[in-house]
Amino acid sequence: MWVDLPNKQKQHYQKLITNFASLSEAFAQKSDDDDIVSPIVNSKFQESSFQFSFKATIEDISNTSYDASIDYKDSSSHMKYLIGIKTFGISSSYQKIAQFKSISAKSWNDILDKISNNAKKCNSIEEVNSINHELYIELINKIANARNARIKSSRSNLKGFKIDDVPVESVYHVLMPSPKNTDPKIFVGETNYSTIDTNNIYGVTCTSTKHPTNINFSDGIHNYRYTSADSQLLMSFDNNQIILDEWPVKYIDDAFAFFGNMNSIESSKNLEDKNTDESSSNPSVLETHSWYINVEKYSGFNAFYGQSKMARADNVREKKVEKLEDEFPSYATKKQKKEFSKLIKILLLNSWSTDKSKEKMVKYRDSLMTLLSKLNDNNFKNKVAKCIYRPANEIEIRIPNSRKFHLKFPHFFVDCDNLFKDDKRVKLISDKKERTFKLKFIPSNDEIDAYINQDTGKSIESTGSQGILGKWVLRDIFQLNDYEPLTEERMEELNINGIRFLKKKDCIELEFIWIDHENEPKDIWK
């Protein structure tokens, strides 16, 4: 990426970073008057400077594995870069790249306990590694799967559901200040931001006999370390091997005088004008609301899990049952065919209207799918699945306590004085156009036309492209297989448990987020 970025933009980025670093002596204590301090790079300033210089989009939502994205175009190519931005000293070692506290506490503790108990019998690292090898591999696979799922989800979130032909490359962009008492420099590095190759794990070893659950391993691309106390995954960036550029830093003579006289320094009018022009294309947020994703079995993001939508009039279902019975694989046993006929009739000819009956429906449906899996006829299995499930990519975005929300914030989604046509505020007005708005997905900036639907306005649905939206959310964001329900556990793995809507002048923006139960945002709606 770095070698492709325009030189003028790189020079501007360098100027911002080195000018900030030139004030390092004001932030660092010297143990001796002759000490040369290490240049300071503030991570937040680094992200902002990167965004400003390269017109990047900063991806600072908590569930996203990346920090920025650049939609890069020149006369001959179009590339989308997804970027992890980091800063650490050139002499430092492993760096934190992920944390899995909630997953570890629920899913990995049994493995960690077994590793610790086994290690008590050992006197050397070699013994610990030997007795725990199978457990280490099991744990590393769980760590890698969680890490890879987050990366793939974030990649899909940033890429969006409309970009099919634009190449996407993921990289770490790193600024590495020189150590103390050396010529002040900032080294620019870049390395591959890759998933962990679970088929090439080697070099597995604990860090010490006292800490048998802290593990080093490699996948041939990067070297990793897992620390169990805080459930962190760290990575070695091979600092000296990834340097692409180096910037000298000159400290100003009196940093404190600079800060003391700062009020007398006038801002550049040209910079103000430029900032004004750029912000005018990005309307300010007028109002925001966030809420938890409520996992329901038969609606919302699991709408596909409900009973079949097949018509019942004119014996449509009875005819479908007969057709499927005729198409049942001829090589199957009589017992299998009899069981199939029984289950398909139960599922299609009954109505499953209550939660209790739906639980029975799920059991029958699981039994039928298990039976079909044994036949090894995927075409027939898929045909039956389309009959007994709703469309695999069907989803609805649910608004909690929707009636109260629309009454309290009547103009948030649409410019309509009253969405309801009855006094009880249950039935929505008939005109769909009055309930339609432009919905933009952040950070990909993909847009669809969406509308408020169902009683009490509890559902947000796409006016078109419902399958595209559902496929993107279920398969790419949440990394689910066809007909696999979204669960609380899956959301924890991916650090996504909520959504936020942001009202702007020209659209409503939506982003997937993580909401901390102990520190809920001010705009939370329940």
C-alpha cells in the first residue's frame, strides 16, 4: 500500500507526524540532561493525521478489526485498502492485536484448566509442551477461528455488499519511533494483515513452566503469542524487516515556550477553508439511537428460521408434498421414505403459530434435515429446505419498543407527522412511500431504500435487494451458514451485539457496534 500512495499525501502525513514528534521533549522526562528522548507518536493523532492526509475513512467502531480504509483509484487501477494502524518502538517485541475475554471465560476455561493441571506434573518446558500438545493445538485452533471470524466479518463490513470486482488488500501500517539516546527518527513499516493459517501451525511452545497457558506459535506468515490472564493475542511485527521509510525528527529548542505562546499563533485561513469544504460533503449528525440486537428465533435476523411462507390456498402444499414424495431418491430404503413422508406432511400441512408449537416444528425440521443429510443428495436436500424454511437470506431489522419509539421520535426515520392510522397507534399508514427512507450502511457507505413495516412499526425492511442485504449480514458480517441461527455466543465472538442509527440530512446511517453492558452509550434505546 505505502509505495502506491501519492508522494504529496505521504509528505503531508510525514510533516504532521514529525511536527508533533518535534515537541516530544515536553512530554518525556529526562534522567540526564544529555539524554536524547525517543520521539513520541500519539496513536489518536496518528489515526487523524492518516485520515486527513490520505482522505481515509476512520473505522473506529468497536467491532471492526481495522482502523481505516482507503478507496484508492488512479488512472489504471482501483483498490480498496483495509488498514490496521499501530505505533510502537522500533525495539519493542510482541504487540496486542486482539482480545477474547468474553469468549475465553465461557468456552476456553476448561482447556486452560487442563493445561495448568497437566503442567504441575512437569519439570521442564519440553515436558509441558509434550503433555499439553493436543490441548495447545485445540486452543490455538479456537483462538485462530475467533480471530479469523472477526477479520472476515470486519472485512465484509468495510467492503460492503455492492463491491464485487474491486480488489481488497489488508495491511498493518506501523510507525516505529527510534529508541532513547539515538538519532531521533520515526520508521514507517508495513506488513500483511492476514488471517491465521490453521493448516500450518508450528513452533508451539509455552513461554515458561510457571505460565503454561501462555503460548507461542507460528503459521508461517506471522509469529503469535497468546496470554491467558487477559486473553490477549499478540503478534511479532518483525520490526526491522518491514521498514519502508524513515523520517528524521528535529526537536524544537524550547517546546514549553511553544505551548506558552500557542494562543498567539493564528490558524491558517487556507486550512480552515479546506476543512470547511470537506465537512460540507459530510453532513453533521442530527440525532442518534443505539440498541442491543435482540436474538429471536423466528424473527429479526433469524426471520428465515420461521415456518414456511408457502401458500395454503388451492391445495398448494398438498401438491408440493406429493411432488417431493415422487422425487424422493429411489435408492433410499422404504423406512427412510416412510419417515420422509411423515415429516414433510407434519411440517407443511400444519400451522405453527405459537412459540410452543414452533419449538416442535424446529425438532421435526431438524429430524427431516438429518434424514436428508444421510442420503447424500444435496440437490434434493436444498429443494426441501426451501419448502420448510423461509428464504435463507430473509432478515428484518427490529426496533425495540417500536410504538413508543415512533411516538417519542416521530421524525427520526421519516418526515411524517404520524406513522399510524388508528387511535391505538398500532396499524401503520397505508402509503409505503411515507414510510420509506434512504439507509446507508457504515462503514461501507452502501445505500438501500428501506421502509418501516409491520404492526407498531417494529420492523425495518429493504424495499428491494432483501436477499442481497440478508446475505451480506448473515453470511459475511455474522459468518453464518445457510439456515444457521444467530446466537448470543456468535455475537460475542465477533464483538457485535448492537446497532446504531445516525440521522443525517440526506439519509439514516446504520453501523454494527459492541455495547458494553456496564457502560452503555447515552443514546441507548430499550
